[in-house]
Amino acid sequence: TIYFGRFISTPQPVELLIRVGAVLVDRNDGKGVIEKADWTVRDPKDAISKFGVDAPVITTKENGFFFPGFIDSHIHASQYPNVGIFGKSTLLDWLTTYTFPLESSLGNPKSPMYKDAVEPPNPLARANAVYNRVVSRTLANGTTTASYYATIHVDATNLLADVAFAKGQRAYIGRVCMDQPETCPDYYRDESTEETIAKTKASIEHCKSLDPSGELLAHIITPRFAPSCLPETLSRLGALAQEQDLRVQTHISENLNEVKLVKQMFPDQATYTDVYDHHGLLTPRTILAHAVHLSKDEMKLIKEKKTKISHCPASNSALGSGFCPVRVMLDEGLEVGLGTDVSGGYSTSILDAVRNACMVSRHVGYVNGGDSRYNLGVAEGLWLATVGGAKVVGMEGRLGGFEEGMLWDVQEIVLGDVDSRGEGDNTEVDIFGWETWENRVDKWVWNGDDRNVRRVWVGGRLVHERR
Ligand code: GUN
Ligand code: FE
């Protein structure tokens, strides 16, 4: 297939790269790789003769462009029914009030969510509904790759893998590991390290059976966070990740009370980062979500280990977790991507995460004496959502751009379909004909949503089309 039209991307964080041209994508290999790119053609017919193949041509609209698919490096699929429901809670009471009851309901008929149920509970049917919706919803928002947390239940976790794979989203699937009785409720935890490891292995095997290459779908080892796991479990999960060369995801230093709890529970380690390092979990394939309250020394250790960070700005604001200093992390040389952190975050949209990342960076600048050096620009936010995310999920150079050899994981964006009654999408552009494409992308970031996402492809497969 040939894709022709306007292509916008962010190979560098400082500015948008805006090009007109065509790319040739080979779908026959089943992967959807960009074989050739040509930034001189100005007509779809030229593209056919330039590439020397008689392939179908897909063209962007005049008011549209191709943009690399978004990478959500931290999202709890199981928490989707709770988006927007968090009241005034902060992390630790949010977990016990809203999150553990909901998550448990996807596998445990004795979940507190079922205490007033009239019908007999059917947790797996519930998981099926939740997972179908969240994968569809993230695809509709242009998320082509997602690193998911499911729940502790093997059946439901494997179902999430089935759903993501069937819908064609690139996905890393985490069975949540939690077996620490001091912090996890009786109705929602594994009984032992052995159970945790056995159940994790069962889910690894299921993911491998769906996609032996691990390119489109793979398991990701998921200790929920240090306080929810027995120390022995953390070590065993670290060893398992190394043995099977798997990605790892967890939370770190999100909230000050959580940091205090980790200090109490792990008195032998100096910092939260040391806890993960001590248990073999600080790997180049590990994604640490939040990282709001890290010290400079912790950042240095994370950099040394080439461990990745998922910045979750909407969640950090919604749960009052704090101001994550992304500029400092980037200056320290850390690799950072964006996460929605549904449902600590209230939105499934990575475009909204870009917006929130820009916003909170200004608050960071304010608390540091009003220094605009901390501000993230729109291009930088989009870079975090694509190129940054690609680094975080270990797909640097394969995702996040339009260069030859990269995968066709792409969204087609259309702007300004608004009528004179003000109905349509929320990005009225170029009323007077003076806007640049940079201006239009600014408008997309600050006011856009899923109405601007016309089509989405993963590995060259069309996985969403807006009606
Ligand atoms: N820390 C431990 N579990 C969670 C979770 O589900 N969401 C967030 N935001 N932080 C956590
Ligand atoms: Fe989270």
C-alpha cells in the first residue's frame, strides 16, 4: 500500500517535521514495514511510478495528516470502568476505596463489588466487556501501542491478551502480582510467592501462544509496586524477567505516603529505586510509572541501568501526587514516555496526556521561580508520546516515525471539521487563512480529541476507522 499526503512527526523534541510525500508499506510480510519513503512526490500517480509498484494509494484529506500512533506506556485496562471516579482521594486510599474492589470483580465472585448483586456474579463476562471497550476506546484515540496492567486473575488477563490481539493493537499484557498480606486485601491477592510465579508463567505462556515473535503482543512482568509484593516475590520476578528476557513494569515514587511506606517495609534499602535494583527489577526493559519524587541519586541509578520512565501527568494531578520534573529527567538523560494511567488518570487519551504534560511542566516552572526552562512545548509533548514512548517500550527506531524500516503504526488526523452551527470536532482551524501547520498542530494538541482521529493502522493493518 502507498500512503500519500502530509506527514507530521517529531524525530527531535524541539520541532515538528512536516513533509508532503509518499511511503510504500509492505503488508505482505504481515508486519507492515515502511519499505520506501519519498518526500519529492506531489501527486499519488507520481508515487506509483516512483516506487515502481501498482499498489493501492491511501491519501490524507486536505485538512489532514498522518501522525505516528501514540504509545501509552502505562495504562490499567482493568480500571477502565472507573475513569473519572476518584473523588478527593489520594493514592493509598484510592487503591483501597475504588481500585481493589473494581479489579477484584474481574475474577473473584466474592469481590465486594458483588455484595448487593441480584444476579449470580459472572466475573469473566465482566472482564470481557471491560477489555473490549478499553481496547476499542484507546484505538479510537490513536493509541497503537499500550502497556497494560490487567488484574491478578489469569483467565481475565489472558482474555485481555486475546482481545488486544484480535483487535490488532500492539500490546504488552501484565498479570498484576500482589501477595503481600500487610497491604493487599484478602479478597484480592495471591497466597504465596509460588502462586504468584506459577500464575505469571501461565500468562506468559498464553501470550507466547498468541504471538511467538512477541512483536505484536507480549507478556510484561508486573509487580504492582514494591509494597504489594513479598520481597521473595520481587526477587523471583526479577529472575524470571531475566531468564525469559521479558519487559517489566511497576510503579515508583508516585506519592509521599507511598515513599514513606516503602521506607518502613524495606529498611535495608536506602531508596525506593534501590529496592527495585536490589531485587533485580531495574533493567533496560523496565518501565517505572510516575517517578514524581525521585532524588538526583535515584535518577542517576535509573540512568545507569537504562531503565525507562512513564510520565503520567493527568493521574499525578487527579490524585494530587505531585509535580513530576520531566525537564530535570530529560536533562539527566533519562528515557521518558507518556502514560494515561487509567484510572488514576481520568482519560484514555494520550493526546490529553500530552496536554497535561505541557500544563504540569508550567507548574514545575512556577514552583522553581517562574523559570520557563521547565516548560514543555507541544512538539516536545508529542515527541514524548511517540519517539519517547518507543524508547520506553524497547521499540526505538521501529515506532514513532516515518523512516524506512519503521512499522506502519499510524493515525490519520483530520482537523477543523466544524460547521457554521459550531458542531463537529473541537478544532476550528484557519478561519482567516493565516495559520501555519505548526499552529494547526497546536490547536490539535490543546483542543483535539478522538473526533480528529479518522483512521488508525497497526503494522499496516487498519484497526480503527471513524464512522
Ligand atoms: N500504585 C500501585 N497500584 C497503583 C495503581 O493501580 N495506580 C496507580 N496510579 N498507582 C499505583
Ligand atoms: Fe498506574
